[in-house]
Amino acid sequence: MDSGGCPLNGGGGESRINEDNRGSQYGMITLEDLESFSEDQLSDSGNGSLEEGETMDEDENNDRLLHYWQDVARGHRVEVPGDMAQPIQQITSNNNGAHTREKVPFTLMGRKEKCGDVHYEKRHYEKAHWACITVSEETYEQSICYGFMRIMRYICQQNSAGNYLGMTLPIVTVVHTDEMRRDLMRAVTVAYYLPDQHQAQPPQPHDADIVIEEWPAAIIYSRPFTGATNEVTIVNEIQALSEVLDTPGDCVNDTFIIAGYTNPAHANRQNEIWFLERR
């Protein structure tokens, strides 16, 4: 198992993100951004729409989608390469088809609530295979963006099965902090849960930096939160969950997971912060 990606190893990244970047408000381009994309959005993007009776061939459509996301990405200080055209198109077409997004299964062990608000849930996750890539870009947001694009290529046929593997939720990122939990380490691991049909024999990635890991069974303490995810919000949510846990010392203290369920561009984005119970 790759020690850099395993969420239970308790290790840290090689270097710390500069404090000047902690307040960055740049958003993230993720698989869900691409999956939730629609032709209506494309028509409204300023690239023009087709006249009645006109048709667009596959190459033109791929280019149109690619150019749209390249324009969006520049606002996030991310470059979307030309070879992302096909994965973008495939994610988009499958989102409009019969494919459903499989959720990572778990068993609910308990829940702490107050006045109708969930402080946290205690869950048990079985061991499972995840496709993981560890990225160390200049900023956290850039690491997430580039990591997701490479995972997306894996999902979209750049795998030994040669097939579209299907989307799962949540897409998670594993982060490490310093001992005081004030700063995130630069290395961030992006992880994609393999759909149930691929758990027994996971397709192997063409990208040598993507590793198929079997994460062990784990007990997770999960707290929901909404809005953007960046260095500041992650550190704040770690602190918030630590304050409501009955026994925070039972959890790993420098490795955490951010789980994303909805489009990051959504005004009410749904996320969770996960703490890992010590084994």
C-alpha cells in the first residue's frame, strides 16, 4: 500500500503550504463540475448556440466543451490540457444518460444531535479499493484540480478494462496537518471509490502515479458542513469536529478526510469532514 495515499497512516506531507495561500478563495474544478455540466450552461457561456436545424459533430462538441472548461479553469489558476477533451465529453454524456452515481457504503453506528443539528455521525466503513493520486502543487486548490483531472482520465477508459467505470460519491481528499492542526501539508491525496462491480478486480490505471489501494475497514466520525473547501475552511472544520467529539483523543490527530458530495460551484455545497478512529 502506498504510504503517501493511505488515509490511516497518520503521516504528513513533505512540505507545508505557505501561510500566504491559506486564505485563497479560488474555487475547485472537480469531477462533479464536469459531470453536472449541461448543454444549457454551454449555450449560456458566451460561445454561442446552434441555429435551428444545425448539428454539431463529435469533434466540434468536444472542442466546445474543452474550451469552455479551459476558460473556467483560468480563473482558478489551473490549465486544462487538450487531452482532457474526451474525458470531459464522456463525463458529460454519461451524466445525461442512464448511469447513476454509486455511494460509498457504510454502517451507521451512532449519531450526536442537538436541536435538530447533526454534530457528528459515527460510521463503519468496510475495507475497499480506492484509486488514489497524491499531488503537491503550489496551492491546495491546484493540487485538487490536477489530481481530479488525472483520476477522471482513469474513470474515462484510461484503465486496463478500457471502459467508463462510473461515478461514485463522495470523492474524497486526504490531508495532513502539523501537530497544532493550524497548517495543511502540501501533499494532498485525491481518492475515488471503485464501484462495487470493480471492487474484486480493480482495473489498473494507465497513469503510473495513480495507485489502487485497499483501504482497511475503519470507524469514521463525520460532520457535515456546507460551502467552499479551502485551507481556511478545512482547518476550521477540523477544529469544529474536535470540539463536539466526546473523546477526540481516540482519533488520528494529523490526518483528515474531506468528502465532497455536490458541485463545488453550488451555492449550498454539501461536504463532510472525517476523523479516523485509531486502530
